[in-house]
Amino acid sequence: AIVDSFPLFDEHLLELAKWMKEYYGCRMIDCLRCIMPSSMKIRSEYFVRIAPKIDNTDIEDFKGRNKVEEEIILFLLNKQKYVLLEDVYDIFGKESSKYIKKLIKEGIIVQQEKEDIKELSYTIKYISINKDLDLDELEDIIELYQSKKNYHAQARILSLLMINDWIPVNELKKALQVSNSSIQSLVNKNIVQIEEIEIHRDPYSHMDFKSTESLLPTQEQKNVIQYITAKLEHSVGASVLIHGITGSGKTEVYLQLIDEVIKRGGQSIVLVPEISLTPQTVERFKGRFGDQVAVTHSKLSLRERYDQWKKAKEGKVSVMIGPRSAVFTPFSSLKLIILDEEHENTYKSEISPKFHARDVARKRCEMAGGVCVTASATPSLDSYFECEEGKAELLTLTHRANDSKLPSVEIIDMRKELELGNRSIFSTALQEEIEKNLKNKEQIILFLNRRGFSNFVSCRKCGYVLKCKNCSISYTYHAYNHSIQCHYCGDKMKVPSVCPQCGSSHIRYFGVGTERVESEVKKHFPDARVLRMDLDTAKGKYGYEKILDQFKSHKADILIGTQMIAKGHDFPNVTLVGILAADLTLHLQDFRSAERTFQLITQVSGRAGRGELPGRVLVQTYDPGHYSIETAKEHDYLSFYQKEIELRKQLNYPPFTHIFLILITGTNEKAVISNAYKLMEIMKYLNKKKKFELFGPVPAILSKIKNKYRWRIIVKCEDRDLLMKYGFYCINKFKSILNNQEIQIQTDIDPLMM
Ligand code: ADP
Ligand code: ZN
Ligand code: ZN
């Protein structure tokens, strides 16, 4: 049967899907799923309700009808709102359709296709760890449960929640295949909590967007706008990177470029990291272009997203704002794609096809003859390197648009604090600065990026971080057997009881979270009004907005937050930013950890002193000499870049090489491990000329999720095509020899997280 009344994609998007299939080595069907709206399957859904004119007093009129008819009427009368037709069938059986048809004919029931349904609302249940629990307690509980026979499901739930601040309950159940009763017993024990959140059809309908006019661009902005506008004229496809410091007015540049595109009858896509897709961000675009703007977001219901997709498909809007999936917006005269904060990891998809929105955006622009603009105050090393290679053009914005100064950054050596007997999470200097600000009624942001398993093992006395001797990558702590492992080469050992460098026994696992910071702040500064913004507090209806609005209107003195507060927000009265533990990102078991640290410090610092008063930033660290921290202090991207790129070159890491990651998963741990080794043997055998560097097999960083064990192999090579050919060849060879049903193999080319 013909499923769709209109084609879901045009030839360009089909071409794009084919390209993705080749470029990422994935299945065509997965690529097509990407470019189709995720809501396609609900398109033909119908809803029914009792006709509004009928009320309970009419019940008598329906007596004596067929029994099923009578029951359906009673059921709908009770509901008094639209009900999914499928749900009615669930209750009364598919045979009831003939009665429903009859009742519709008689005008007793009314039916609607989903597009006109206004009253639907959805609730999603989220589960998270109880806020009062600290990380150490949680680890103890998990360890205890892992050792008890009937508690494994609960241990798995907690392990997953440790990494994800909150998860929809449904997803958790699907992912781990755990029962309601396991979840419920954790709720009863007060270890986790569940919260229900209502999702609205049009999340922006309650907002009034003040309309804004173009600002007079600064000379630098003007240069950038003119340069890119000229590219738009040529329609040959171009790629531009804007390196613009925080507050340099990049958004105003986007707005004026979009304006140019609209004037030429074209369409634009603006990609932003999901986390920055706040109502404030949307307001800047809606305020300028009103109804021309559509917004898509993963928190919208499928129906809402479908509405936005359709508007774009029908050419009813000229601008789409959204996270990475918005790169597939079906515009027919696409001229411009903007990737804001292009260094963000969320631009890379974690499910197949594991595409990077930057790659896809470039390809789309190349095909459509449009311009791809990537922008950041801290461009990814990959992107900046591409400019040096001539694959993209570099434009810069070096001044703040409103002439405010970049903040002064001071680095605080936390080892010295400890020597002086200060064990608090606040250095003396930070405490003093906070007090000063509170007295002067200026606002403060305290930043701590505790997300996920950012645990690393380090000595509090000398700052020594336990690192693998082969890879110079930090060891990861495994609680279950109290060991540390290098996730790159597999090296493993017991946690030493004393520091290998200074002999001190102050070896600690870092795991302070924002909640702990909040309670410390309240202890130290009992009179301060405090807000906390992380995934725990920002969920719920308009959670973001509330916190941001409260802080902006100075209803609080201190805002504590995770990377959620790192970017995008404009708080003119914030003059002090404290970064509590810069080391958290520095020692992730990843060669990109220095890059992430530089980016985070720069972005968070960018929140200070955006108004008239100058800003100060205090960076607390146990590793004050690290180049990522020193260069961030000087706001010196270029020096950081040069240092980092040199290291990457020496160690043969991207962008000088490509990485092909192979993940072997399965529910039988022994099978996973033995097959991983067998695959490695084949890979070694097929690598006689040593063209490829092979690492592993080792447990993946997330070594067990969805009840599956995960081991990985990493292959490095400069030649991307050759690397993929070799990788897939080895995997196919392996499958043809062993064809083991117990394990699955996934691949990821150019992974961001390993
Ligand atoms: P970025 O995205 O580069 O961090 P924003 O776009 O948020 O910077 O701009 C920073 C501030 O400067 C905003 O308050 C913005 O309104 C203001 N601004 C931007 N461009 C101009 C301009 N040409 N004239 C005056 N103010 C500007
Ligand atoms: Zn190693
Ligand atoms: Zn030490």
C-alpha cells in the first residue's frame, strides 16, 4: 500500500543518506531513519471523544442500544476528552470499530486526526538518584548489591543512574530489562526518586517574544557578515569557521546572516547543543523572525516535532533551530547551516549511524550550494586544524561586542590550601571573593562539572594523578574490585595505598557533586540566596527558565551549576565565577581531556563581567601548571592550540590520524572476552605490514550497559578510507569464520568518546 501521501525526502536527502552510509559504514535503513521525522509512525493516528454537545444527563437516551455501543458511550462520557482510537480498541476489541463508525455517523462520537488535537498532553516519568545521597554512599550501596544474589537488577539501575543524572523510567526499563518491582523497591528505600513531568504541545505558546531590530554591527561583525554573504551569492558550497571570543556577538552575526538568506528566498538551519536550547536562545530568533522560526527539541512530543518538521517541509518557515538531528530538516532551498558551539560533543550521535552533525552539515551545504558556518569561542582542535589544512576558512571576532573586558582569571593551587590545613572545597581566596561580592550585591556563579563517572584517582598532597605508563591517560577506578585500569591499553592494578610520588596516604577518588557544593555554600554563607542548576533541578515544567529568570532578576546571589550554566547565558550582574575543580575534566581517560578542560574554563569564564562591571574568575586546581589551565587563564586559544596540536602529532592522535572503534557486546561475559581476543588475532594476522596501530581488547569505559558486557578494540591509521576498509574486512572475516550468535559487533569511526 502507499503509506505516505507525499514523499518524505527529496533526492538531495536521499543522496545525503547514501553518502552517510558510505562515510560512516552503516546501514542505509539507519541513515533513512535519520532523515525521516521520528514521528512518522504516528501520522495516521486517530482520536475519538464523545461529542461535546452530549453530557451525562443524556445517558438515558442510550439505554437499550447494543451492549458494546452502550459501553463505548459510557467510557467516552466518563473521559470527556480525546482518547486514542487504539486505546478504545484495546478495551473493546478491534470488532468495536463498526460500532464506533456507526456512532460517528450518528454524531454521538467525533473523530479527529492528530493534527487538530489541541488537548493532548503527555507525561513522562523520570527517575534519578535521591539528591541526599552522596557519591560515596551510593558506591557502597552498589557494591553491596552487587555482592547479593537478588539485588543485581538494583545494582545495575544505580550504576546507570550514576552516569546519567536522570532517565525516563521507560527508557531505563527497556535499556536494562528490569522490572517495575526492582525500581519500586529502590523508591521505597528512598535511594531513587521518580518525578512525573507534563510535556506540552507547543512549549513556546505561553511565551511572548519581544520583537527586536538588527543591531548596528561592529566593524568585526560587519566583516564576517559581508564575507559570508558574498559566499551565499556564489552558491557553490563553502565552509567557514568563526572563532569568536565569548560575548563577541556571534548570535547577532547569525541573525543578520539569516536575514540575508530570507531576503534571497532561502532557508537556514541553526544547530545548537541541546543543553543551550533554552527559551532565551529561542527568544533571540523568534524575536527577530517571529513565525518564520520553527524549533525542534528532543523534549517535545513526537507530535510536536512532527508539526515542526511538516512546517519546514511545506516551506512555511525559513529557519529551523534544533539539536544535531535538525541538520536533516527537509528544506528545499537550504542556503545556510550554522553550528553554534561547534566544539560540543553532543553534535556526535551515539547511535548508528554515529554521525557528526558538522560532517553532515558540510556535506549538505556542499550538495545544496549553501554555506556551512561553524562557530565557537573554543573551536574543536579538529575544526581549527581543518582551517590550517585549507578545508575551511577561518574568520575571527576578537572583541566583545559591547566593549566589556574579558575577565581576569586567577589560578588557585589547591595543594597549598591543603598544606595550610584548608580541607574545604573553597579556597581561602574564593571564600573572600564570595564574601566581597555578597557585600557589594554582585552575583556569583560557582561551577562544578560533576557529570557521569568523572572519578579519577589522585593524591591530595602532591596532586599526582595515577596515569598509565604506556598511554599517559588517567586510570579509571573500578569500585567492584578496588582496582584501577587503563581503558586504552588494558593495563590494570590494585589501587596503591600510598602515593607513588610522595608516599602520602591521602589518595582520593574525586566525586564531589553540585549538591554537596550547595550544602557547603549554605554552611559557609548562611545568608546568601542560592540557586542550583543541573539536570536535577532544571527538569520539570519550565525548570530552566525559572532558574535562569530568578537568577537574572537577582532573586539569588549565587548560582551553582554543571556545564549547563557554562554557555550562552547573559547575566550582566555576575562579576565572580568560581571553578571549583578544574581537574575534573582534565583527567578523564581520554586524549581529548586537555581540550575539554580548556574549553570549559574559557566558556565558564565567559559568564563573568559581561555587563559594565569587570569580571573575576577563580580557577581551583591541583594541577596549576597544566598548559590547558595556564592558557585558559590568558584567554589564549592559539597558544593552547599550538601546544595541544604538537602533542597530538607526537602521539599520533587525531586530527593526525583516524580512529576506528570496534565494540564487542553480549550478555555472556566469557563469550564477549574470548571473541574480542579472537577478533584481535585476526586483525593482527591481517596487519602484517603494520599499517594499522592496534590497541586492546579492553573493557569499554561503560563496561556493562543494557545488561551487556562491552569490550573494545581501537585501530588507528592516517588514511580514513583504508582504515574503514581494513576494519570492516576484519570484522567480516571474523564473522565468516566464527559466526558467533552470542555477541554483537558495533563500530564507530572518528569516535569522540571512547
Ligand atoms: P556570543 O554569542 O559571541 O557569546 P552574544 O551574541 O551573546 O555573544 O553577544 C553578547 C552581547 O553583546 C549581547 O548582549 C548582545 O546583545 C550584544 N551585542 C552583540 N552585537 C552587538 C552590536 N553590534 N552592538 C551592540 N551590542 C551587541
Ligand atoms: Zn595504557
Ligand atoms: Zn602524592
